[in-house]
Amino acid sequence: MSVFQPELAPGWSQAQDLDGPPTYTSVNRRTLQGSELLLDQLEVGHDEYVPCADGSSIDRGTPEGSCLPSWRYSPINGIDDVEAWLEDAFVVQRTDNPPDMDSFILKMCRTTLPYQSSSGKNLHVRVYLHLGPAEHAIYIHGPHSIMDAWPTLGVLDLIFAWMTDDSITSLEQLPWGSEVKNLPVGPVIATGGYSSAWDTEEGGKLLKTVMEAMGIEKTPHTLKPTRVDSVDIGTAVRYRLVLEAEHSQQLLGAAKALGYTPSHLFEAAQMLALVAHNPVNEDDFDWAFIRNGQTFVSLEKDLVYPYKTKPQFISSHVQIPFYFPVKNFPTSGSPKQKLIQTMSLVKSQLESYTNNPCLPQLFARMFEVAPPLGFKIPPHSYGNVFTNLGQIERRLPVLRGRTSEGGPLIEIEDIAFGHRWTNTGVAGLTHLLSPVHVWTMKSQVHIQVQACDNWDAEYLKAYVAKISQQASYILDD
């Protein structure tokens, strides 16, 4: 029986384990907060599965009677427990062909969570290692409630460090049982507690802006689906365009010279491409609007010590709704002038959010008042999503280790992302989203769209081409 009781991570509490095996003397719990709670409910609503943190599970209400779900973690008893978990959580597959990332991602998009472990427990994260003749691939499959892009890149960074750095402590030597002090804390603690600005007009202003943008009942202007009903529930349509390195750097350099970021450039290009690809009807012009309802803002820059220097594998972001009436878009001038004016609109609205000191705790405060429990996606709902993941190398260096000849032991050639939540998996309910993700790797800009099969591949491919075209206008004379 484990008797080692180290100090718990802040925000976690200890309780009697009513369900676990007798070798566990206690369990540790923490209520879900912020984006953890929202994405947990979204994922339950979409796929009818229960997500949880790596190595832990989730409770729908605690023994104390809380209505909020909570993380539930039982301490490891020793290396045997770790090795048993690894047998289920890591899958190694050998292939005679080079890895095909996009095909495997499409397969995973059809794979619902959780997996079942050999012991009968639910397993919510699995890592796949595909070994090809010369090139290999690593995939992590799990729910968005813990797998935000940046924390997941941090996990990949740790995996590659473990593979290439002999100085890292082996699994056998780690003090198992003490890992509870490193359990991920919630977004409020990680950002230093609620800002005092919540007691000023800043907090009320932020909540009002968000609720007004999201409260408009009319359907926002989006891509026109090829068909309203999905042909094959779970099928994803993906397309990714990789720009040449020289062209990519010219685009980013031109935006920077004008005082704009890559996010400003490509979100403006995405909205202009949307209107070009699906023009607004003249009769709708006065009321039509674009709403990028889930523009992700990471909490990374708002983290306080020690969480700023210690990566956590947990969802940690807020989503801000961008609201742009179509009549506010520029209608005259050159394509470059229209792009710059639209970038100015994007920059102004983004800064109105990010300059508010209450933003890091927005979701936590909102969901304390009105938890998104039992959240359901309405039938045939529409929306736009844009996310800039930034420069991959900032969080995942691509050259790892050294050979005896001095070259890299491993070189990461490419990276891609997939999203099951673009389709509900429930017949008759289709969440009509076409999320656009942009990132830079090895000096090249990647533009990716993934959606359910309500759109044909060629339609989405043309949409991405228009995004690239709109962004390229910044280089016009």
C-alpha cells in the first residue's frame, strides 16, 4: 500500500478513492476550468466520449455532490504501473512504405475515444510510432480538452528529448508517487489568480463584448456547403497548401514592415477569401456579417512562475469571437489597399481583447457563472474558425541530437494537425465548420483547412488558394 503523500499541485484536493483498487489510498481531484470545461462539453456533445488528462480520468460530479466535472488522478505505485500503462498508450507499427501522415490523420478522425486498455480502463491518449524504411512518424491522438497545439508540441519536444538526450533520467529512476505535485493546475492559478481588473469596468466590458458577438442569432456568412447533410458521418476532407520559403518570408516581412503580424495578415486574407469564394447576396449586404467565433488565444504569455517555465499538457487558451459586419469591409481601392484596411480591422479588434487585463480568466469567470454543462451543437450550425499556430520551431526544434559525425540524429521533416470535432458523429447533427490553421515551419507558411464531407475537396482547395492569393496582394507595388 502506498503511504508516500507528497505535497499536491495547487488547486488539487485529496479524497478517498471509492472506486479504485485497494492498493490506492487516495485520489486527487481538480474541477475543470476555462477551456478544459468548454472543450470537455463540446467533445461529449460531439462524439459522446469522456476526455481526460494523460494518465487520469474524469468524474461527472464528485463525491461531494458538485455538478461540475473534475479531473481524477490516482498516484502511480511504481514502475510496474508505468510499464503496464505504456503497453496500452504507445503503439509501434512497422511499414514497408514511407509514413503517410494525412491518411493516418483521416483514419484517426474516424476513431472515437476512449480506447480500452488491457485492464479494462478507459485510455484517452495514445501515441503511435510508425517505423518506415528510412522515415518514421509519431502521432498523438487525444481530445482537444488537453491537446491544445502548443502544449502538444511541448509533449512532442519532451518525447524527442527523451529519444536523443542520454542525460535525461530513466523511467526506472523517477520517484513515482511524487508526480502528483506536478499535476496541471487550472487556468486561474496558472495566470496568477483573478485579475483585480475584474472588479472594475474592464471585466464587464469584456463580458459584454463577447456575449454581444456570440448572441447574434442570425447565421454568419460562411463557406457555402456543397450539401447540408453529411454523406458519411466521421469522414473528414483536408487540404494543406505549403508556400515556398522565399515567398513565405516575403509575405511575413512585408506585413511586419507595415506593423502587422502573421495572424493579422492571414486572418484578413481568410475573411477576404471567404467573401470572394462565396459572395454575399446584395439583399443581405446590410445585415450580413462574418464571425470567426473561435479565434484561439493561448494563455502562454500570461502564465506566472513556475508554470511559465514548466510545460503542462492541458488545454490553456481562451476563444475570442471576431465579429465583422460585411458592410464595414473596404469596397474600393486596389486588392493591396483592401487587404491592408482589413488587416487594420483585425488588428484593432484583436487588440481590444488582448489589451484587456481580464482576458486570461475570461472562460473561467464565464463558466463559474454559467457552466456549459450538457452543451449541444444545434442542428446545421454554421461558423468560421481561424487559428495561427505560429512558428513550430519555437516549441519543437527540428534538429535533435548529434551523431558521431556531428550531424543531427533526428530531423523533423513535417508536421500536421487533425480535428475530429468538425463533425458531430451523430446522425442529423452537422456542425458546419471549416477551420483554417496557419503555421510556419522551416521558413515555409502552411495553410490548412479541414472540414466534414459537407464540402467537396476541390471547393476547399480553391478556398485555400484564395487565402494565399489574398495574402500575396501585400507584395503588390
